[in-house]
Amino acid sequence: MNNTSKAIWGWALYDWANSAFATTVMAGFFPIFFKEYWSSNVNINVSTARLGFGNAVASLLVALLAPVLGAVADSGNSRKKFLISFAYLGAASTALLFFVQPGKWFLAVLIYVVAILGFSGANIFYDSLLPFVAPKNKRDYVSGLGYALGYLGGGLLFLLNVAMVLKPSSFGLSNEISAVRISFLSVATWWGFFSIFTAAWVPEPVMLDSTKKSGTGRFRIVSAFSEVISTVKDIRKSRNIMLFLLAYWLYI
């Protein structure tokens, strides 16, 4: 493959890598396993409230950090570096779920929140890389390729993990609990391994604007906050944009 093809496939394969977290952990096993393993000694309503608390904290942190991370992505030359850092934060946190003992619901929630931050933070920088990976006339194709690989990769690993839970003895496991815990490790391994291709094949884009190249460290963070504040002020002037953002927030 030439460098352009490698960059495209490296970018698309990250969707293959991280979708395992969305399917197996977020949508599949964590909510059920949380109530039956980490928070099983209380009323179901209390357990549901604990899980809701964790999801609410994660959503709030993502909502607060996303605009700033987006501004950082737009203003610097570290898109891939941030993507890989957040990806391995998420993968490592997912692996830690394997070690959380029964009844340790708060620790499970804490690790889960960090994993979601890794997942969501990486996605911001992943999306910001697309214009640098694919030429304008191929962006729809490349975006669709990543989307398709995400469904395929996330679905395949989820099916394997479901099979482990349904028939643990066929995989040399003692019971369903062991199968779910191994599933968390499988997601972490899958996510971390396939992210290597993104790290190796996708080049770090270089901003041509010299005013953006100079911003590093603390200056870049301050600049990002300034951009967010400026954007919010501009959005407040448009009622339609405000209504759209509110509707989208309620939808998701």
C-alpha cells in the first residue's frame, strides 16, 4: 500500500478498534454485570440509581471537556498524539474492570467513567483527522469505510463475547461471570492492538498556519478555552442553532 492508502486504512481501523467498547461494554455487558456483580447486594432501584449516577457524571464530564478538546484539536499539531493517548486510557481502564471485585460498585463506576472519557476524547481527535487523511472528494467514502468497519469489528467481538457467556465451558471458562470479566479484557486487547495501525499508518498533520503552530502547552489550553467562550457567545446570537443543540442534546 502507498502512504495515502495506509493513512486511510489506519484511520478507518480505529473505528474497528474502539467500537468493541461501545458494543461489548457500554451497550452489552457493563449495565447488566454492574447490577448482578458489583451492586448485587442492594435493592434493584438503588443499583439502577448508582449506574445512572455514573452515566450522568460521564456525560457531564464529556459535555464539559468536548468543546475544549475540539478547540485543542483545531489549534495544534498533536491530533494523533491525543487520539492515541485517549485511546489507551480507555483501553487500560476497560482492562481494569477485570480486576474489580464483587460489591465494589463505586470503583467499577469510577473506572467506567474514565473509560468513557478515553473513548469520547479519542473520538474527538479521530474525527478531526479525517480532513488530513482523505482528499475532499473521498471523505464520504473514507468516513463510510470507518463506519462500516466499526459495525463489523464491534459486532464480531460482541458475538464472540456473547458466545463465551452463553457457553463458557466451550472456551475453558468456569462460569458466566468469568466469561464477562474475560470479555472486558478482550475489548481492551482488541482496542489497544488495532489502535497500533492508527498510530503507525496515520501521519501527524502539520498546521500550515504559523499562528497555530506556535501554540503549545498551557498557551494552547488557554487558547482553546477562549475559542469555546467565543463560540458560545456567537451561538447565543442564533436562536435556531441554540434550539438545534438543545434538541440534539436531548436526543442523545
